[in-house]
Amino acid sequence: MTATPWLTYAPSGKAPMRPAGSEPRAAIDLPRPDLRSGASLMTALSFRASTREFLPRPLSLATLGELLWAADGLNRPLSGGRTAPSPHNAQEIDIYAALPQGVYRYDAPTHRLVLKRAVDARGMTGYQDFVGEAPLDLIYVVRGSKLLEMPASQRDTFSAVTAGAIAQNVSLYCASAGLATVVRGWLDHRLLADALSLNEDETPILAQTVGLPVDTGAAQNS
């Protein structure tokens, strides 16, 4: 039997946190998504790929608004339902956006970014060399306090499923909007938790880099 080949990377080292690139705003109100924009679902599925080369150009607020709404936004305001499923509607995953101007938490009910820490922590979100230069690194954080009523044996599995659903929503949005993205699990969880100033019941389990593609033909796909 032939062994399955795995992609390997040389660690880029632990990049230090940098000062925020500009004076961070305490909150950023995001534009509402245009629900008529983008490619069809089947077209987006045909374009979905993991890309590890990104232009450093920042994403527009309109793009950030659509991206985060697609990730886990409020799509049923009356019931509080989201675009991504979660066990018993626990909504146990918080999305943090590491941007040059600071680390923000996405607040779905108000569709805004709320400042968590005024530092550029992109380089702390993984070991790959591109994470510190791409315009956006998303971090998916489990809030354990939201899962206390669930049997302990199920918590890790269900929270991982929720994070995976969010990551796929982001991937499909990126495919639809012509953006590049890759989901990453190679993290220093404690280092990242410290960089985000998380509480003891909050654990980062997955990261996802997003940006404009450098060259579709040269991109590394999987």
C-alpha cells in the first residue's frame, strides 16, 4: 500500500506581535451583505481550493462584511439562527479577525467588529510564513462555558464540527468572490490564546487566512 503524501512546511518561527498599523477603532460597523452577489453555489464548489499565496492588499469593509456574515452571520433574526449550524444552537464558536490595525471579535447580532486587542497579531496565528503578511487571519475560538450542559465526551467533537462548518462557509464565499483562502490547524494554542487575551474557558482550535490571490496559476492548491 502506498503511503498517503502529506504537505509539509518548515516552521517560520514565532513572529512577535507588532504594534497596530494604525489607530484602532473600538468597533467597526460592517456593511450588510449583498445577498444577490457572487457566483452560484455549484460554481463556488467547483472553484473551492486551498491557496497559500496572498497579496498584502487590505480587504474592503464591504468584503469583510460579506465574508463574516457568510461565516456565521445572523440569517434568521427572529430566531437568532446563524449561517453555520451549532449543537443545540449553542453558538459556542467566536470568530476573531486578526487585522493589521488590531484583533477584533465578530459580533453577529450587531454585525460589527469589536476591538479585543490593539496589536497586529497576524504573525501569531500559525507557523506558516504567509500568516503575518496576508491581510486577514481568522481564528475560531471555542467558548467552553457555552457547552456545559452537553456531555463532556461530546464537546470537542461538536465544537470541531461547528468550526469546520464556519470554515467551509468562508471557503465557499472566497471561491464565489474570487478570494484566496486556506484553513490551518498548525497552531500554538497557548501562544495564540495569550496573544488574543482569551479567558481560561476559551480555546483557539482553527485558523483561516484570507486575501486576494497572487496568481491563480501559481497558487498551491489541495
